[in-house]
Amino acid sequence: MNRVLDIASSFFVTAGRFVHGFAVGQLGARPELPLQLYEFEGCPYCRKVREALSVLDLDADVFPCPKNGPRFREEVKRRGGKAQFPFLVDPNASIEMYESDAIVQYLFERYGDGNVPLPLALGALTDLSAQLAGLWRPGFGVFFERGVPPEKPLELWSFEASPFCRIVREKLCTLEIPYRLHNVARSSPGRDAFVRRSGKMMVPYLVDPNTGRSMFESADIVRYLAETYGARA
């Protein structure tokens, strides 16, 4: 896709969800262990959960489950009995759950102030807006693309409302590359530590422990992922 259209369509997805997931809200208890999220980027219900993670400033180990993906979809079937997404695992509470609304409610009760923000609390209207927003990028972050899986998960600093981060997450999803998601939305307490590590406040930022590479810029990251882990890698 043309770069300008790529960015513009990703921006319209963000606008379609009222830029939710741009800033951190009221925080509660912090988990000792990262949450685990099985999802795929183009799924509107998964989008709701990712927004909640951004607002709550929660890191998560993401296991992408694109359609026809051979790895993590099967794991969800084994653990939960069906290939339905999103699927959240909280090792801090020994909880595994389906259903985006139930997951969002759980996250805000356990790791927030108990109140679900309005953009995530409108039931069918929230679902509709998430579905309509995704129409700007039909098929992106949905279908499996054959590649070479990394030995170790990657790390991505991101936040849900960033149109540039979305483009990177889509590529990670289609290649079924697991990664540690570090959310650093506006007002995130983790931003200072991120800047000390990376040198500046800019996302997306990818770290690949398999090659020792780290980089900014969504276009560069997508190109790197395709060259390193794509079918021709």
C-alpha cells in the first residue's frame, strides 16, 4: 500500500474509536506478572481489550492468532475449548477468560478504579464503532502469512491509538510473531524509563533479542520483520 494511504487509513481507524487508548486513565493495583493476550489485530473485539490495556498502562505478552494461523489458535483451543478471541490469561489471579466485555470489566475492576470508560461501556454501540473503524483497513492484521518464527518473543513499545504502532502490530500479527507489549500512552508512568532506554519518546519502538536489533519508524520495522521473519527470510 502507498505509504500515505497506509498512514491515513490507520489514522481513520483511530478516529473511528474516538482516539481512545491515547492516554492513561485512573490506575489501580499493578500486576506482578504480565498478562497474556491471545488476539488478532483486525478483530474489533480484540481492539476493545487493547484499548483497555493502554488506558490501564498494562503490559502484556501478546500471542497473535491470525486466521489460519497454525500456532496460537490451537493453543487457545487447548486451553479454553474453542477458537474465540480475545482470550485473556491473568497468571496473577489464575484466570482465563473469553468475551471482550467481560475482559474489559475485569481489567478495570482489578487494575483500575472499577469504572469502565464510556467509549468501552456502551455495549452494542461500542462494538459497532469498533467494527466500523476497522473497515478503513479491511483484511489488515487478520490473515496468517507464512514465515519463520523467532526463537524468542520480540518487544514492542506502543499504545493502541497510535496509527503508526497499529501498522507494526498488524505485521507482527500476520507473521504470528509473539511479543511483549509495553504500553506507553500519554501520562504513562513508564514513559520515563522508556526514554532512558530508547533515547526519546517516540513509538513504535521494536527490540528483537534474537538479532540484537532495535529501531523506531513503522516503515523500517515492517520492512525488518518481513526481511527477517517473512517467507523469504
